[in-house]
Amino acid sequence: MAALALVACTALLAPGSGALGSEARHAARPVDASSLKPAIVWKRIPFGTKRKRQMAAYSKRHYGERTWELTDPHVVVEHYTDGPSFSSAWNTFAANSLHLGEMPGVCSHFIVDTDGTIYQLVNMGIRCRHAIGMNWTAIGIEMVGTSDGQILNRRPQLRAALALTLWLLAKFGIEVRNVIGHAETLMSPYHRELYPSWQCLTHSDWQHADMRIFRRKLKRMATQAGVPIGPRPQWVDSNC
Ligand SMILES: [Zn+2]
């Protein structure tokens, strides 16, 4: 985890400072991630010992390590709920019911409502089951809605989702290229899945073309805030 992102700051150098040593020329100004934290409303779903044990067993089956803990996340996966309301999504995640024949139930760390309210459901130190192949290293953000296009045109919600994602970038040192749509998971270099029959499973929320728009906006915000954006994407061929 990187609590502070570093950005090269030539502005710190005084005019005519060319005679300074290389150490001074590479002076870096830390971006305080906490200054980018948006307003977040906690609305916890139950995630007690039993669900954690189920998540650890899921991790063992699908990623090869028995743990429910999410440490050093590298990826943010963007979703939409494909449902009518925040409460219907929250109820689905709280229910902890069987999904694809397995426990625990599906889950998301955050839900962004249509009016831009950001709800947090789960501590970010917990693995949440929101995207096959990614849960070992990915934070999940759900947006209430039924299509990418709808959310791209819903300003308060889009702005909130971008602000939340930007904060996560700064907080964990995540690169913009690893902010992906659920529909892009199979192209991610971080995709891992031990079940052969699950290796090509993904969803249709947040398609590549729409995520390019999302990432472009995010990149602009990151640049303005002094948050490092990282290198260009390197997608992988999933052979699916
Ligand atoms: Zn999804």
C-alpha cells in the first residue's frame, strides 16, 4: 500500500537553479491522498467470521491462497448494478447467497448512487467477490444504473465515481491503466483464475470503449491533482 503518491515537482526549484545537484532536481512533492478523499457514507453489509472464512476458501479455490484479506490492491473494477436502486444492490450484496454454486455471495466495496452519494459497504482490507479473476487484488465500485452510456451522461454520479477512483489511485498507488471495466477483466494482466471452466467468464458492464472515456477523464483529473497516472495500458490476449 502506498499511502502517499509521489510526483516530480520541478516547480519547487528556484529560477536559475540549474547548478543544483541531481538530488535537488529530483525533489518530489508527496500528494496527500487524504486530501482527495470524497465524502463517503458507511452502510456496512454483514461480513463476519463466517463470510470471511467463505471468502478465504473461495480465494484458495480460485487464486491458490487461503485468505480473505485484500492487501496492496493493484486494480479498480468499475461496474453498474443493472438494477433500479441503491437499496436493491445493497440487499443483494448483504444477502450472502449462493452465486454460480459457490459461497460467499457477491459483494462490492462501494456503491455510487444516481445522485452521486458514495456508499461504502466493506472495509478495503477485505476481499469482495465482484469480478471473476480479479478479487484477489481489486477494489470494486458499483454504480446504480443499467448501462455505461446512462452513467456517462449522469453528471453527479459520474463525477462521484471518478473522484472516488482518483482517491483510490492516490491512496494505493494504482495506475490509471489498471482502472478497468468489468467487461475488460479478461484483458487485464492481473486476471487470475484456477478453474478452467471460469477462465473465460466475464460480464458486459463497462465496455472497453466507454472505459476509454472514463480513463481519459480520470487521467485529466489525476494530472490536475498531481497524482501519477502510470504507463500506457498493456492488455493481454486471453484466448477466450
Ligand atoms: Zn459488474
